[in-house]
Amino acid sequence: MKTEVRSAQIRRFAAAVLCLGSILAGMSLFRIVPVEAQEQAKQKTDAVAVVSDLDDIERLRVINPLQLQPDQIDKLVAALTNAQADYDKKVNALGASIFVASASEVHEVRKRALAGVAIPRDFDDRMKKLQADFLKQRDDLNTANIKIVAAACRGILSTKQISIATKMERDQYEKDHPDIKTATDAQLFNLYCVDVFISNLRSIPLLRDVRAAAK
């Protein structure tokens, strides 16, 4: 099951704008930036803000119907923060366990490639194998993380809120996959958690904004 389609293009555009904005900001540290460049940088920053706000609005479409209480938001922020920290730690450890041993060889092959030396085929094969191993094991971590986050959300949300979240996700999923009718409520609630909390880099700041607006 894929993540929410309706905001995917917004997120891709935001990433591109963020990249351009970062380049312009970095350049300003080392030289005097002409007025035109400063104006371009401001425009990029303004565009990032607009795209970010649009993405937040899309997320709020499926958060607001839950009518989260302040204490629930606090618990969600704490649970998501802990889950993200644990996931990042495990992914970093996995990457280190798989790739670090090859660091010196990778550095040497890169050095030779810069000088025009052909990259050995056996090197390519071994690196592809390492990458495949990493991606497979990362998929396992992703699956475990979804279960952890979904379980935490189930412990925080009421039965009614879980039903509302599941129905919203089912409506969207069936619109995106009209020929698939086999998704269970548990799978769709997990997908809601992925769409709203896991795949959204602004999920925690957005929840905090919702909490602040409720005061």
C-alpha cells in the first residue's frame, strides 16, 4: 500500500525548493550576494513556506476530524519522538554494520575512478549485494516501526477516533485502488499512521502547532 497520493507532488516540489534555497543560503556565507540574488533567495524561502503550509493543510484534513485533545497530542508527540529516535538509531547501526567494513576499499576505488581507471566488476557486484542486504533489512525495520507507531497510536486514540481515521484512509485507498477491496481495518489504520505520522517529516511540529492553537 502506498502513501497518500494527494500530497506527494507538493512534497516533491518542496524538496526541490528547499535544495535550491539551501544552495543560495550557503553561497551568501562566502561572498557578498547581489541584490538580485538576495531577492531570489527570499522568493525561494517564501515558496518553501507556502509549500510547507499547503502540505500542512493536507495533513490537517485528516488530523482535525479526530478532534485530538491536548493530552492526546502530548502523548502522540512523545511516542513519535521516541519511535523516530529508536528507528534512526537502528538504521544507522545497520548501515554501519554493512558498509563500514568496505570504507577503505570504496575510498580506493573512488580514487582510482577519478584517475580514469575502470571500476572492477566484482566491486560493483559486491556493492550491489551490500546495498540489497541493507535495503532488505531496512524494510524489516520499517515494518517493525510501523507496528510500534500504530500500537502507540491505538493506545492513545479512542475507539471512535481510530474508526474515523480508518474510514478516512479506506475512502482514500479505495479511490486510489478501485480494484482492491481486501484491505483490512488494521492494515488501513497502519497506513493512516504511515501517511500522517511516519512519512510526514513535519508530523511532530504540526502536532505541536495544533496543540498551541488549542490554547
